[in-house]
Amino acid sequence: MSWIAGFAEREFGSRLRVPHALAILDGDRVHALNARLGYAHVDAVLEQILAVAQERVRAGDGQAARLGDEFVLITPARQVEAMRSAIADMRKVAAEGHMSLSVGVAVGSGTEVVARADTEMFRSKKDSRRQRGDLGGESPTERHG
């Protein structure tokens, strides 16, 4: 979690000190998709997902950033439902590119909200693995793929 907290602090700075909604999204099984569909395809889908995020959250005074196959979104706390709508659109773009996203959303202030969103994202990832029947443990490389 520490790199995400540092990334959020660098990207969003003082916005973390006031009530906000924060989402962490992670591409599922990206390494396998790269092998099957190619890096160019996966990167193009990730860029399309980011474009949707930026368009949707900036319209409501938010920000979105991408680091590899992970995304961080931040909006004012009062706009959490608009953020959830943007996430739904991001998931549609991902699905069109044969990808899925695990998502964690939290509302609050300070870096503890980052930890809560990260915990929710991991719960989402575990739930999707359980649904696919992939009950194996997560390797360190899967954290970023």
C-alpha cells in the first residue's frame, strides 16, 4: 500500500487533507492479457480507460491518474456518486477490451482513506478470483498485474 499512498500524496497533495472520495482501480490478470493479446492492445485499453476517467472526473472538479495498470481517482466527497458512475463507464471500456477492473472506493480525509480504498480494491480482486474459480494465492507480481 505504501507506494499508492506516496503516489496519491504526490498527485493530489493538499486535496487529501479535506473530505474527498478516492478510488483505486487495478487491472485484473494483465500479465496474462499481455501474453494473449499483446502489450500494445492492453496499453491502448488502459489509455482508453484513463481518458474516460479524466473526462468524467474532471467535469466534477476531480482528478485521475494512471500508474501502469492501476488508476487513482479523487473527487470532492459530495461527488462520490458521480465517481461511481465514472467507474462504471471505465469498467465498460475495460470489458470491451477483454479486461476487468478491481475497484475500491472510500470517502474521508487524510491518507487513511487511501488505505481503506486499497483494502476495498483487494477485497474486490479476491471476490473476482473466487467467482472465476482462481483460488490460488496472489503472487507479488499479481499486485501490479
